[in-house]
Amino acid sequence: MLELQQVTKRFGERTIIEGASLVCGHGVTGLIAPNGAGKTTLIKMLATLQTPSEGRILLDGEDIYGLGEAYRAHVGYLPQQVGVYPSYTPRRFLRYVAALQRVPRRVADPRIGELLDLVGLAEVADTRMRTFSGGMIQRVGIAQALIADPDILLFDEPTAGLDPRERARFRSVIHGLAATRTVILSTHIVSDIETIAGQIVLIRDGQVKAYQHASELTAPLVGRILEVPLDAPELPGELRLGEREGTAGPVRRIALPQAIAAGELPAGAVASAPTLEDAFLVLYRDAHVDGVDASGPRRGAPWRNWRGFR
Amino acid sequence: MRALMVAEFRKLAMMPVLAGFLALSLLFNALIVAGSSYLVPYVRSAAGVTRSFGGRIDETMREAFAAGATEEDRALLGDAVATAENIFEGMDTAELSAHYTAPLGPSSLAALIERKYQALQARVDHLAATGAALDLYAGPYTHDVHQLLFGRLMPAVIGEGALAGIAVALLLQEVERMAGTRQMLFSSAIGRRIMPVKLACAAAVGLACYVLLAAATLGGAVFFLGAGDLMGANVSSQFNFLVEGNLIKPFMTWGDFTVAGYLLATCALGAALVLMAVVTASAWGTLFRDAYRTALALAAACVSMPVISDMAARMGAWEMYAAASFLPVNVWLRAWAWFTDQGRFSFIPWHEAVAVGVGLVGVAAMAGWSYRRFSRRDVVV
């Protein structure tokens, strides 16, 4: 079991993570926040690439920095930017990573074959990677994270560059692995974790908060999510979540400060079940999220955050 | 660990710049040798005489030479064979001591230098007893030949080997930044302890480059000059000498060296200097975490060493001058006089060997400290 105890990380005067306390057991922990919130910093501390300014990170009660190699040998890490040696083939690269992880050659070679099958690169196992696309490099990165059959998997933006089929496949693989492993998956793409994450961790203004299930985040939004025609008048206190093309024309998805009964819906409005993405956009309404300004108009009733983030 | 070393070697194979550098170095060294082609007839004459009559000028050799030497050999070596004498007989090193200590005044440094020349007197007496001065070596052109091999080619080879080693040490660190593999590497089980593996690889490749350069350059020079038969001559032959300003003095070494033995000894010391350069580059590269900054820092350090030495001498700051004489670049710059008394530059026998030995221990400690520090620092992508 991985445990963060009052972990703080500062870079000079800037505090990125403050007083984070978190427990991660078997299963998928989804770490979700906008870009620049501190997800990668947290993942890097778990990967021992950065050391906490304060606090400790423990594995089964022992400090991971004190454990050193004994900890890292059980960790598979997929960084946000996967780097490879362009003149290497995937097979050679994975053999090298296996050597770094002290996996014996007789164990590594068959495992490399399995992993290349798993990530769909078996046919190019002996092709130099200088010709690979970004998605193929990403899949090599996923394979290298799994080479030592680690107990702890740290994935930082793992689906970047993957097409929808590959992303779905990745989610299935991770979900299967997570039954007996601790998987921490950092992403700003909500759909990456919506269906596979048990614990969900949000980071805002350096504060880290864990939710044991997505329903903890979506339940307070029941009755508050509507889809209204795009040109309909603005409702008091509405927070715009996005736009889409509805069956009867363009609509905007909004969140209201209070739940609204079915009989009191404005004309043309349709109630919608809240999603994790809705919760994410509501929570980070002051942040610029993936090109969507989630701050919304600040008029009408003051917006009240129900989870303590202000 | 072997697999990791092999992997590091493979990373170097991805970078052909090293082979290019070695080729250019060999070309440069060949030009130096070619520029001394005027020595060939004199060396070959001395080699022929040595083969025919032995390398020691004595009455037996003089008679044999007079009877059997060719016209060319008599023209090139006749005076040398006829007038050679045991210059170390009756030599008093106190004169040298007085010359070098005069500017220092009464000081602990002057006392050390005096003690050094007292020790050298014992060596001079030994050289006189063994008749080392009577070895022909390369006759009248011995100084030119010796300085070609040990005053120009050997420093060039050492410098080139050191540069190759530094380049390899920095490339092996920089390759991870260029490939974007730092995070994968340092989060693995091996983690930051890959740095000593990289150092070991850099040291092996740097020394291999040095050995290749030394063998090709010095071996090629000896072959080109036809000096193979002169390898058994004593380097303290009367025809070998050192020039320091307006002072010309014999080539007096702290141990008995044939030319071959002196070659091996200087190669060994040169290898130690190359190793020092590699370890320093690795240590500083780990501290600075940027190959370009490290290279600039190394360049600045290398330039500063002789500057410090020169300024100290000009200011009469002899203690600083003595300390600066232990700096590796200053040791390298005096390769032309290794294992000799070295005048005011050294105050102990075997100064260059002691300096390099102490330096190796120092840079090894620095490397250990830099790796330990790195183990606690954040990895910069």
C-alpha cells in the first residue's frame, strides 16, 4: 500500500503540492486535474524522480527513498513524454529496460514478446523506432512500464497519442492489471478513468483530495445538469459546461447552483445525468480547462462549492 | 551490470563523432611527425651504428666505428662518437639548486628545492657510475628526436585522449536528455546508480581511444624515423638535454629509463591523466546536469590552470606557484620534462607522478560526492 503523509512540494517560492495525504491500495487511482495543477509532480515524487519538500511517501510503512532500489524494482513508470533511442528496435529497447529493472534475460525475452503482442507492436518488434509514430512510441512506453511485472504502476497521461481503439484497449489492460496491483493514472482526460478508476484524486491550488468513487463527485450534481437550446436565455447562476449538436439543433450543457425539479424545467431544457466530466468542469470552473473556459458568468446567485474547494 | 555496460557502449555507437575525432587527431599527429622528417637520416644513421657497434660510446665502439662506419655515418655521427664524455662525472647539483632557489629567498619552498637537488646528486653520481651519458641514442639530434616524441607527440596524444574521454563522458549523460529517456532511466531499479556505470564505460572508451592514439602515433613515429633500434638507449644520454630559458641542462631522471621504458612510463602517466579528465567530466556533468555548461566549465578550468601558474611566477608568489604545479593541466604542459628534476616547477622527486596520483584520488572523491548529491536531487528533464 502506497501512502503519502503530508507531502508538500515547492519549487523556489511556488508551492505545487501542499500537505497531501493519500492512501493508494490495489485498484486504479485516477489523478485528475487541469494542466499545470501538479499531477506530474505528484507522479514524479512517487517515481522518486523528485523528492518532497516536506512529508513522506511510504510503501507498506517504509519510506520509498530509504528503500531505494527495493522500491523502484516494484514500480513501472510511464512518463508524460516517452523517450526512446531512435536507432533501437522495440525489442532491444525493452531488453535494455529489463536490464535496468534487473530482470534476467531468460525471463525478459518471453515477456517482451508478450508485451509487444499486448500493445500491438509484435509486427514491428525489430524495426528501428526512428520511423515510429507518436502513438507507437507511446505503446512502447506502456510496454516498458510493464516489463518487470511491477506491483505499482504509475501512468502519466498514458493515452496521449493513442487512437480511440488503442485507448479502449489500454483501459481494458489497466483494469485487468489493477485487480492485483496499485495503479495510479494521471490524466486530464476524464474518460480515461471514468470507467476504470475506483479512487479519484483531484488537485486544486496545491490541495489534494481523494474520493473513493466517482459517484461522490457526481451525486451532488443530480438535478443540476441541463441541456438547453444554445440560443435560450441564460438562466440565473448557470455555469456553461460545453456545447454539442443535439437532435433538434445546437444545445449548451449547463450546471445550475441548485437542483431543479422536473416540472420546473425551463422551456426546451432537458435534464441530464451528471458525468465525471461535469463534476470536473464545475470544480475547476476558475481554471482554463483544455481550451474550455470553465469559469462561467459570475452573475446571479453566488456559486457555492459543495466540497470545500473555494 | 555487463548488459548495462554493453548498452552504454551501444549508445556511443549511435554517435559517429568519436570516430571522426580520432581520425582527425591521427591526421594532426601525422602532420607533426611529417614536419620532423628532416630527422630521418640522422636517426637511421644512429640506429645503424647502434645495430652494428652497440649503443654505448666507449673505446671499443670508437675503434670499431672508425674502422667500419660508412661515409654518411661518419659525416652525421663522427664528432659525436669521437668527443663523447661522461658528463655526470664531477657534476654538482648545488649549482642548479642555487640557480632555482635564488629568486625564492630564504623560504620553506627554497629549502624543499635544495633538498630535492641534494637527492638528485645521488642520481647524478649513479648516472656517472653507470656511464649513462655515453649512450649514443640519436647522436647530435637526440634532443630533437626526444622532444618530438615526448615534447610534442606525447602531449598531443594525452590531450586528444583526454578530450575523447571527456566527450564520451558528457555524451553518455547528454544522450539521455536528447532521447528523452532520463525519467525512464532514473526511475528504474538501477536508477541514479547508472551514473557510475556510465563513468566506467566512459573511462574504458576514453582509455581505449588514448591507447589507440598512442600506439598509432608513437609507434608510427618510431617506425617513420627508423628509431626502433634506439629504444634501448638511456634517456640520460649526454646528447639529450632540457632547455629552460637560458639554461641548458642534462636530462636527469629520478629512475633509470631506456627510451622504451621512458615511453611506457609516460604513456602510463598519460593514461592516468586521461582517466582524471574522464572522472572530472563525469562528476561535473552530474553536478551541472548540462553537457554544454560542463564543457564550458572544464574549458575555463583548463585555461585557468596555466594562467594561475604564470601569474604566481610573475608576482613572485612562489607558494601559489608550487601549489599550481600540482594542477593536472600544468603537469600535462610539462610532459616534455616528466620524471626529471623539473627545476623550480617541482619541489619533490617524481613530482608529476605524485601530482597525478593525488589528483586521481581527489577527482574520485569528487565523483563520489557528486553522485551522492545527485541521488538526492530532482531529475531535470
